[in-house]
Amino acid sequence: MIDYLWLIFRVLVFPGFTFILFLTMFCDWIERKIEARMQNRMGPSFTGPSGILQPLADFIKLLTKEEITPNESRKTIFRFAPFFAFSVLIFALCFLPIDGASVIPNVSFGGDLIFVMALISVANFLLFLSGWSSSNPYSSIGAARVLTQFLGYDIPLLMLALAPAFLAGSLTIATIVARQWIPFMVLAPWAFVLFIITMQAELEKDPFDIPHAESEVVAGHETEYSGGKLAFLKFARDVQIVFGASLVTVLFLGGANGPTFFGLPELWGTLWFVLKVVAVIVISEYMTVLFARLRIDQIVRANWKFMLPLSVLSLLLTIGLAVWVYPMV
Amino acid sequence: MTSNNLDILKALEAKNFQIQIGKLGTAAIQAPVDKHRDALKILLDLDEKTAVTAITGIDLGASVGVYYHVRTSNSFVTIQCEVPKDKPTLATITDLVPGAAFHELEVADLLGVVFEGHPSPGRLVLPDTWPEGVYPLRKDVKINEVKLNAPSSEDVKLSDESGLVKIVIGPHHPALLEPEKFAVLVDGETVKKVEPRIGYVHRGVEKASESKTYLQDVYLVERICGICNSCHATAFVEAVEKILKTDVPPRAKYIRTIILELNRLHSHLLTLGHAGLEIGYETLFQYFWRDREPVMDLTEMITGNRVISSSLTVGGVRRDIKETDIPKIKATLTELRKKIPFYKQMYENEPSIKMRMQKVGVLAREDALKLCVVGPVARGSGVDIDVRKDEPYEAYGEIPFKEVVYTAGDTWARMNVRMDEVEESINIIEYALDHLPSGAYRVKVPRVVPPGEAVNRVEAPRGELFYYVKSNGTAFPERVKVRTPTFANIPAFLKTAIGESIADVPPNFVSLDPCFSCTDR
Amino acid sequence: MVNITTWARVKSPWVLHFNSGACNGCDIEVVALLTPKYDVERFGIKLEPSPRHADVLLTTGCVTEQCAERLKRIYEQMPQPKFVVAIGACACSGGIFSGNYSVVGGVDKVIPVDAYIPGCPPRPEAIIDGVVKLLNSIQQPKTKEKVKSDDEQ
């Protein structure tokens, strides 16, 4: 009985659903503050101390607005795509060892890295469906761009994600984390840098945020959404960003590894995990603010001409090093 | 191939055209209805930079006057034609000068003149619900009795007959600050054609100006465009002063120059920031607008208002510049000047800017000449026209400055033209402050403007701004005609957008710095 | 529950800017609100591109004949609860252009307006003041909660 209660607590509260929600809101706030400070502004300042409750206010406000479903849209997909995208991403996050062990206990299995990467693609596809089902010319173009971008960049992403797998000798996320006495960022820095850049493209952030280009496609695939559906759509995007950062943390930065002091080791593990995720988000947001947006053909060309060959090279290099470095690790 | 005034006038006289020197510019040429094309052909043959600045339509009672205002390298002439009201047809000149297409459409819309052979006739500025056959600028139209049609409720068709997808940009679109509709026909991601529908901001200023006094009209024309408001005011009051044959005192000329250059500064910084927004570079947008705020503060210090300053009047300016303000102005300008190298270096070295702006929206020099473009759009394509140099007004004849010309013709070149002009404007203001003559800043002018007409050109931030004012001796003007620079530049956009990716349309569009409230009036 | 809703609505008003025939003076003052000197993102105000995402419609300019239908359509596309702010003398009453042949008049001839901000153009501080007054009025118990959605009209 206690076990079941413990399971429910872990999944729903900490480090599960509620914790992920608050972590996402916290990361959203950090992003907005960094963007504002880099632009010589203040950013949200009055909603809660230093504006930290701003994402919560946005979410609640959207939930209380009227929901409009356009007559021309494909109603079932239109209604459920945002919520499914959100759920898939939270589900994928539950496989990551946020506090040392995965959120749903004993759920990790051999090869779950590939499963988690596949879940990203499913979530992206659901975002594409949300745009496609809106029957709005702007949404269709935005959705087409989402599809082009994530399909293209999934391949180098997977190849770069295999680098830590080779270094750890296993495709299981828990094993990869456990084997990181030295974070893999140090052992394979080329893979780390390329992975962060590819993740930027996968998450559709500047300089790769053409699907959200306001000046061309209004709001892209989100154009027709309003109210609660929009809240979940925007939240799905924020969770996607946290998920990307968590993946980087888990694969390259050692996940929840870190020195523990007094008290529960799980809490210290979570603290280190959160700090590392925030660090990745800060790096990613810096990249967002510092560059202009590239065109879709430039992004696609950058993928096939640079990202793909470079990720193949990085994989070969890592395999070579793993053969010699493996005994050390 | 350049020519001077005498060559033009001799060639025209040889063909038996009647010329009045000094009227409506350098000369006014009377042309019968079938001979206006010949006069234009003579001008085009003599000078490659000949271009049509504007076509004014005016109700002359029993006939409609159609005046072609033509600029050459160093003169400005007007070809005057008249068509009877019961048969108002005239041959088009769009085969000789493609850039005159919009001008002819406007005269057709507002005065009912039919231009035979026009490639794409249709409504230009009047709303869709306006009834056919009613021409607002004709004197016999009773505006209160015009009944508008009911608005049509047809939905926008999303695809053309030819299978191209129609993406409608506007009337409400984040890329545009103002409402206009551009239907972009694309094939995949490549643009095949752009169909504009302007007239969303048409407020009937030209008709309204005929029922307000001259002083009231200064306030009215200022509000044609909030960004280049001082230029509109300057052009109008200068035209009225030409009819009155008044000279403003030198101090007023220098103060007007300072206000105009401040206008140019804030407008260019606005466009440079807006371009950053279009290419997805929000940080650049925020930085430019942050540096624009001191310019607004300066405008407020000198004129009393940040944006629409209402500081010009017939006979001078309404407020003087205090001696104690001059050091403050100079200090602000010095601070602004220090920031320019940072931005120039961004444009030279930042790879994402160069990827999005270079080779985008290329306008070749021949096209620029044929389409009669003006302002930074022309100067970015190697055409060196600038009214401040070609026909100096106010104090520009006495202040040395550089005319900025780039030859690449793409978005990047046009943005660089504006960046360099920011620096030149700072130079001009500092020189004017150093050499500010003493004396009166305003003269008394007669209450009643005698009958007469005048043309006037001013270099607004977006290009050549043209005004034609006719007075009939009453308290109200007979006709005020405005031709704004964006009106002349839109055809250039329609041409440069073809063949490019849809993602390049916003930066290309912003690089021509469109101001639709100017266009529609 | 009601308090949290009102708190969220007041702290996160998303804004849509529409120019229905303005001279650009008011528009550049509205865009200046987002820039470092005035920075309304401190109040949670975000500029949204799509009418379906926005709570507050900032209109500038008198309404021209051509724009009247568009303005109505954009207003109808916004989900409830929504508010309209008319910025500038032209939006309040037609301004210097009222009576012209292609001008309908002020914004309230086409859609209901909740706040009027006069000026030609109003300073950014005046616009912020107007928006803050609107937000304060939302917080009062007697708010204009429109229950019937526009689809039923």
C-alpha cells in the first residue's frame, strides 16, 4: 500500500508531473529574463517577486479564455493535438532520471534512449498536426516548416546522441548517467557542442525558429488556437525546451550526479539536475538572442551540408576514442 | 548623358511646344492632348535620369487638367494637358515610363480620366464600397450625397486559377505596421507575382484640404504621415511661400533644416530597427530603438512634441531654438555618433545579417531608372538623386554634406545607405547649430494668398516628396496635390519580390521603407 | 477562484495592435512601448501576432471605409474576455479626418471601446497610463464580463 502511495507521489508530485510543471515555468521565466536583459530591458518584473509568477499568470489566463474552434478545421485533431503533444513530452520526461532514478520506478529498459528520441519525434509530429488541422494558410505553412525542420534534424540528433551511448557502452539512459564519473562533455566535447546546436534546431529556437517567424506566418501552427488549447500548446513547447535541456544534461553533463551532503541524496540529485538544466537553457537562450533568423532553405542546406557530415565524423571519432578510453571509464 | 536646361527647352521649342519659363518648376510646357507623349519622349531621349515625379489631376471647370511633372538631372518641368470632361481620355505613358502606372491609376480613380492602353486598370485608392462614376476630386461632387455600396462578404480565395497558392499579407499582419493587402502568389516557397491592393489608409486628405484654410492645412498635411511629418509641413509651406513670393529669414531656414534632419534621423533609426525585427533579430531592433529615444527627446526639446511637432508655419517657424539648448543638443548627438561604428560593424561582419540581407531584393539600375524610384531605394541601386543636392531648399545649399550612394541594389545596400545618412544627418545638424544666423525666425505674411500655383519638392527620409498647390485668391486652396515617396517606390517592390523565397519578402519589403499612410493619404 | 482568474487576467494582458487608418504617429509610440526605455513587458504585456491569442486590442487611427470590415472581423476573432483601447484623437473620434469622404469616424462607430486615450499622438507614458487604468477597472467587482459569445449574435 505504501508502495502504491509512494508511486503516485513520485509520478504526480515530485519529481513527476507537478515538479516538471513548476520546473518548466521556472525555465520559461529564466528565458524571458535573459532575453530581456540582453536587450537592455527588464522583462517581467511585477508578477510575484521579480516576475517569477509570470508564466503561471499566463497559463491561468489562457485557461480561462473562451475556446474557439474554427468551422473549417478538422475538429477532433484540432482539439486533441495540443494535449497529446503535452502528454507525450511529459511522458518522455518521466524516463529521465531526474533525481537519480527515473520518475516512474523501474521503468527503464535496455535501449530506452532510442525510445525517448522517438517520443520527441512523435511530439513534433503532433505539433505539425496541430497546425495542419487548423485549415489556415498561415498554420499550414508553419506546420510544413515544423515538419521539414524536425525531420531533417532528427538524423544528426540521433547520431550525436549515440556518442555518449558508445562511451558508456549501453543504450539505457540510467546506465549512461551512472557511468559518468567524468561528464561526457569533457570526454567528447565535439559531440556536446554539435548536440547543443542540433538541439537548438530541433527545438525551433533562433537562429532556427523559422516555424515561429512572426513576420511571415503570423503565429505559425499556433495561429488558430485560443484558450485552454493554446495554453497546452504553448506549454508543450516549453516542456519541449526543458526536455531538450534535460536530454543534454543526462547525456553529457552527468544527470543528477554531484556531491551530496546532509539529508536525502535524492534532493541533492534533483538540485544538481535542475542546476545543470538551467545552465543549458541559459546557453541556449544566449544563442537565441544573439542571432538573426535563417531562412528555411538555408536551414535545410545547413543540415545536409554541415550537420550531417559533422555528426557522422563525431560518431566515428567517439567510437575510436571509446575503444581506448573505455577502460578508463 | 546629361543635358542642361537650355538643351531641353531648345529641343521642345523646335517641335513647336509652347513653353513658359519659371512656371511650375523650371518650365511649364503646354501640350495638346495627343502630343504629350512626344514631349515626354524628347525629355527621355535627352537624359537618362528623366523620370516622372507625379501626375496631377485638377478640375478646371469644363475640363480636367492633367499635368505631368517630370524631373531630369538638373531641371524640373511640367507638361500640361487638358481633356474635356465629357470625353476624358488620354493615351497612357506607361510604355515609355513603367513607373507612371500608379500615378495614372490615381488620376483615373479620383478624377475620372481614362488612360487608354494602361496595362492593369482598376481601383487604386478609393474603397471597394465606393460607387462607380463618382469622382471625389471633381468640384461638382456633393460628398454628403454619395451612397456607398454594401460591403461584399466574399471570402478570400486561397488558390489562384493557375494552381499557385495565394498568401495574403495584410491588411492585418505582424510584418506591417499599417493595413494594406498584398496577395503573394507562391509556387512552393518561390514568389511568382505580387498583387497589391492599397487604399486602406485613404482618408481623403486632398479633398479635405480644399475646405480648410491654409494655416489649418499645415496641421492637416502634417498628419498625412506621423513619421515624416515635418517634411510634409515644409513642402506645403514652401509651396505657399512661393505663391506669396515671400522669403523666410535665414534663421528660420536653418531651424527648419535642423528639424528636418532630426526627422530623418528618427525615421532612419526606426527603419533600421524594423528591418532587424523582420529578419528575426529582435535584439538589433531593441538596440536601435533604444538609441532612437534621445532623438525624440531632442525633437521635444526644440519643438515641444515628440512626434508631430507642428513647428512650421507659413513665413518661418513657430518657436526659436534657445541658446541654452544648443550644448545639450550637441552632447546628445555626440553620444549618438559614438554608437554608429558598432552598428556599421554589425552590418559588415555579422553573418546572419549578411545571409538574410545580401542579394535579397536586388533592383538593377536600369529598373530603378525606369520605375522612377526615389530616395534610399534609388541611391542603393546606384542612382544618385537627392533633392537636397539637385534643387537645394532651406539651408541645404549652404551646408556641405555627402550624398550616399551604393551600387549593389540589394536590401543590404539600402540599409547601408540609411546608416550612412544617419551619420550625415548628425553632421548637418552640428554644422547648422554652429552656423545658426541671428535675427528673426518668422515674418508676417499677407492674410490672403493671391491666385497662383507652385510646385515644390523636399527630400523626405523615404525619398522625394512632391507638392503642387494652386490658390484661387480665396481663403481656401483650390487644389493641393501630394505625391509621396512610397507611392513611387511600391512598383519597385512588386518587381524585386518576384523569384525570391517567401521568407525574403518581409526584409525586402522593409528595405524600401514603406509608409502607407503617405501612399494613400 | 474568481480572484485568481482576475489576478491572472490583470497580470498577463496580451495585446494585439491594429492600425485601421492611422498616420503612423500613434503606431510608433505603441511600438516604442516595447523598447528598452518604456518596456511594458514588465507588466506582462506581450505583443501577440494573432487575434486569437490576444486579450486587448489596441487600435490606432480613424476607421476608413476600406478597413471597417477588417476591424470588425478582427474583433470577432478575439476570444472573450476582450477589451478595446482606442489610442489617439483619430481613434477616439475621427480626429482631424472626421467628415472626410472615405472615413467612417472613430473606432466606437464599429466596435465597442473600453478605454480612450486622447493625444496626437499620445506619449508612451500616456498609453501606459491608459492601459493601467483599464487593468485596474478589470479588477473592480463591476467588470464588464460579457457572457454571451459573439458567435451567437
